[in-house]
Amino acid sequence: MTSATAINTLKYTPETCINCGMCIAVCPHGVFAPNGRAVKPVRSDACMECGACQRNCPTDAISVDSGVGCAGAMIRAALTGQKEPTCGSGGGESSSCCEG
């Protein structure tokens, strides 16, 4: 199993992948691409942790803690009326965690 980066919680197990392409079809940030017998993460740092890939993978080759990271920040921003999503727990951080 490979972990994407310390930036997010995306984990991918290529040995389990059957190359169905669902993750490619549902990922809003183009994290996965075709690669022979299995897909491969090509933009792991762009993962916003929405969970679409995990929910649509028939073999559980992908895991991600959905609702954290960029997706969580976008939801918090919408609920609190912020114009831009920010990382952290609202402690005054101003950098966007949805860059990439």
C-alpha cells in the first residue's frame, strides 16, 4: 500500500486494483490515471479527500478519510460563510488548503 503524501490521507493498494477506471471517472481533481493493468495516482497531492474514489472502488484498493482536508475545509467555509476555505480548526490560519 502506498500513502500519497503527508498532505492527505489517500492510500492506494495497486495489487488490489482491477483497472475498472471508476476512480478516474469520479475524481474531481484528476488524481488517478490509466497505467496498464492498474490505475496509478499521478496527482496525489491534489486529493481533496472527498471520498468519491473510495466509495466507487469495487475492490477497496483506495482508502481516504473523507471529510478532512480540502473537502472538510470547503464544508466548514460554506457553513460559516467564509469566502475562502482555510486549513486548521479556525484558529486564525489564512492559507488555503485547497491549493493544487
